[in-house]
Amino acid sequence: MEQRRRSVIPIGISVRLAMASFTLRGFAIKLLLLFGDSVLFALPQGLQVASGDVAVQASSEVLAIQASDRAIVNFESFSIAERERVCFIQPSKDATVLGRIVGSEPSQIFGTLEANGHLFLVNPHGVYFGPNASINVHSIVVSTLGIRDEDFTAGKFAFCMDEGRGGEIVNEGTILGEGSI
């Protein structure tokens, strides 16, 4: 399944949502004007394992995260520059991993994101997939809503809106998946 179109998914209705959306778009536009599509991000930073078994290998442009089923990984920031690649390596296509961003910035994906299983990517401040973003996963859920650790590890995917938060998910890239997108 391939998706390639500009899509904006607003979550919640509040003044804060509008500000977060403007900040995300404004930040992305400013960076694009300054650097073009080769924005200089570090790979996702501040990785902390909240649940499950996780092993990490990193180089200057690749971050490989081997995670057990129902693993939860918190990141301080999660952005990928055009030449960077982040791979979630899971035990099977039926395995699920939660990547939660706990920092205060929206995620900016210009490079490659891969997962051989189900990937949940949660950032309350929003996620922007740039025009050259390449997402290749079995399935992916991207959300600005919160999910409790206990619910996720129990297989109960119940999301809730945190007070005072809300961002947008903007896709201008390519998302390929065998399962749900």
C-alpha cells in the first residue's frame, strides 16, 4: 500500500493546538528555507527504555533499534534528516513497539523510517513527514494523543488527549506498509 499526498490531521480543538500547528509548520518552513531538504538533525536523541528488551546500534547516519514485542522506548527528540535512517527491528511482523517522544519539539522526518512490525509513534507536539521522507513499515500508527504504558503492554490501544497539548500530523512523504497505515 502506498500513500503519497499532503495530508493534515488536526487533533483536538484549542488555542494551543493552533499554536502547535503553526509552530510545526513555521519551524519546518524556516528550516527548509535555511537548509533545503538536507536539514542537519541528529538522529533521535535521549532514548530510554520504559518496557521490554531493547538493544541499540548507532552510527553517524543510522540508528538501529532491536526491540522485543510490546517494547516501549521514550525519546527526548525524534527527528530524521534526509540522509539518516532509523530502523526498528522486531521479532516478527506481528510484534508491536511504541516510540514515544517526551521532549517539547515536534518530530521532523525527512529521511527513512523502517519497521518490520507494528510501529506506534507518539508525539504530542506533532509529526511532520517531509517531501523526501520514506516510511517503510509493516504498519504504523502516528498520533499526538497519549497512551499509558500499562494499556500498551496489555495490548489495549486506548489513546487519550493530554490537557494543554495538541499538535498536527502532516504527511508530504511516502508511506509504504503491508498492514494498516
